[in-house]
Amino acid sequence: MTGATLITANGAVEADLRVRDGVVREIGPALTPLEDELVLQLEGQWVGPGFVDLHTHLREPGGESSETIASGARAGIVGGYTALVAMPNTEPALDTVALVSFVLAEGARTPISIAVAGSITQNREGQQLAPMAEMAQLGVRVFTDDGSGVQNAGVMRRALSYAKPLGVRLAQHCEDDSLVGSGVVNEGPLAESLGLSGRSTLAEEIMVQRDIDLLRSTGGSLHFLHLSTARSIELVKNAKAEGLDVTCEVTPHHLTLDESACATYDPLFKVHPPLRSSLDVFALREALGRGHIDAVATDHAPHAPESKDRAFDEAPAGLLGLETAASLTYEALGQSSCDPVLFYSVLSRGPARVAQLRANDNPVGLSAQGGALQVGEAANLTAFDPSVQWRVDASALQSRASNTPYADRVMIGRVSTVISKGVLVLREGVLQ
Ligand SMILES: [Zn+2]
């Protein structure tokens, strides 16, 4: 690779980079091309570690009309991802060794690394703990009942205690069912004027606070999925300052859309937790820019057209994320003032750390993810062109679904090139 700004352990540097046999072999100014070497001209682009998504709904098994592991991996590559963590709210839920093994085996057939988040409780019902120890032996490092939060505090405390000696991280979808009720948009004046029932910010914040308190009593580590309010971010920041092992993610959509988008009654904007006030969006962006957020995670939630094409309050929640996340993260970080080191930190290094994907000897055979570019490191690399403008074409997405709220939106900055496990899998935006 030549012409790019490389994101290395020493920050952003202008240098060439050579990959051979799956490994970064050389970094330096003006490397001389070897005979028969493919030279990628990446003038003006950034090259850093491949992106890692902590939060992908691959829908397989059970939801193959919306997405498959293979199609989700293709969407991931176009979005710059070299590793995805598959969420367990499939049909059936990923709560046994057999089901986790199936997804890992299918994932191993894709060009990127597919890790699995196992369920905390059996069938994600929030009652009996799933066999986390057995799943952990397969290399599962994150457990969640995502789609819903673990409602019962006693169950969550037992889960945290059980997870701690396993060295795995629990991840919580924070919404208290008793407070969300039948809500479909952010609770407040806009919901009232639209005649739609609201989901309170309190529903999220009370569970964030509860889980921080539980973690303080049990020890262990806990990740907060898709935080959407200013207060949630504040709670996590304080818990970190206290020394608790908590991490958090925000989504591209909560960083770039507010509740006003729901005034169209277009169910493409329906998501859980809901799009919030512009003040919350501002707070999320500010926290991201200050480095208080560990990861931008997509919550990529494909829905087949027939299921999403309903009235707002009946449609399923969720939207596509993988193929637009990098551009939206760039937008949230200020575009021309975006710090490339922070950009790769929230899209790669941070999520890899949360998912424990750094080790080369990971038992599921994942190659190291999220490392700074350096000689000897496995070549999982993503190039992002911060200057290119493009328009989102929902029909051209690699995902099997097309439920993006960003159709026809003009974006700035796009992933151009991806090398996964040393293999060129995306070149100038085209799958190889
Ligand atoms: Zn969720």
C-alpha cells in the first residue's frame, strides 16, 4: 500500500506498508515494490486495523430471509469490518454449545472473523442461566440477551457472579420492560403530538444504574449496548472513574438521527432504544469526540421487506448498520476535523478490546483484531477515503435486507479497501 496515512502504535504516519503471507512485513517511507507485487495506490486515504462490530444481528439460524451469516459478512466487508460479533437473538437463541458451534463453523467459511455472543439466559427468557461455561470453552467471550435486557435483578446478579471467574463479559440491552410498556418512540412532547406511545429514557438509565450497582457488588466486567441518553453516558463515565470494569457502545444512528425523524411515521426509523432528543444526540457526539465511548457498534438489524413494511407501531424495530457505519462515525466525529486515530479507536481497537479479540491464540481461531499497525501483526486492514462523496443506494447493499434509514442520503467518506487475514477482499469498494 502506498500514499496513505497509516494508523500505527505511534499515531498517524505517512508511510508505505507491505503485506506478505497474511502478515504486515514492512512499514516505511517509499518501499520499493517487489516483483509481481500488487501495489494499492491509496493517496489521501487512511489505513488502520480492520473494523470490529460488537453488535451484528446475522439472523441465522431462523431468520435467513432477512440475513445470513454469509450475506452479513459481505455487508461487513463493504463496511470495512474484518470481524463481527454475532448477536444471539436468533431462532432458536444461541444458548447452547451446539448452536454456537454452528454459527462459528458457518462464520469460518466467510473471509472475515465471526465471533459469537452467547445468551446469558436460556432462550433469552431472563430466568435460568444458559451454560455460559461450556460456551466459553468454545471461545465465546461476550454474553447477552440482547433484544431485551435481563429484567430480574437477582438473575443479573447471579449471571455476573457466574461470568466473573470465566473471564467473560456480560453485555446488557438496557431497557426496563415495566417502563417501556408498548412505547415505540422516545417518550416526550413529540411522541404525544404524533399520537405514538413513548419509551422513556428512564427505562434505559434505571437499568444502567442498577447494573453498575450490581457489578460493584459482584466484580467482573460489563458492557452496555447501544446507549442512547446523556444520563446513561454520564453514569458509565462515573463508574469507570470509580474503577469498575464497564465499557459502552453507541450506534451510528443514535449519533446521527434524532426523534424528529419519526415524524414521517416511516418505520425505517423505528429502533430500540428509540431515536432520542437532539440534546441526547449532542451529548453522545461530544462523549464520542472526547474518547469516553469504547466503541461505535452498528446494531445491524436486517428485516425482510414484508416484515418492516407495516404501520409504525406494528413494525419490528431495527435498521441496517454495517455498510454505512464508517461514514456516519466520520460525520459524528466532525468530518474534516475527525481525528483518524480516534476514528480507528472506536471502530476497531476499542470494540476488539471489549470482545477480547486481540489474541492470536483465540480458541475459535480468530486472527488478531484491532491492533495498531505494526510489523509482524496479522494483516486485517481497512482503508477509509475521507474525501469521497457517495449516495446510499438501498438496492445496492450487500445485506439481504434493505431497511436503511439513510437511503439516498449523500455521505462523505467511505471504506475503499479491506484486507482480511492477509487477503484482499474489498478493492475500490468492490468485493473481490
Ligand atoms: Zn439491543
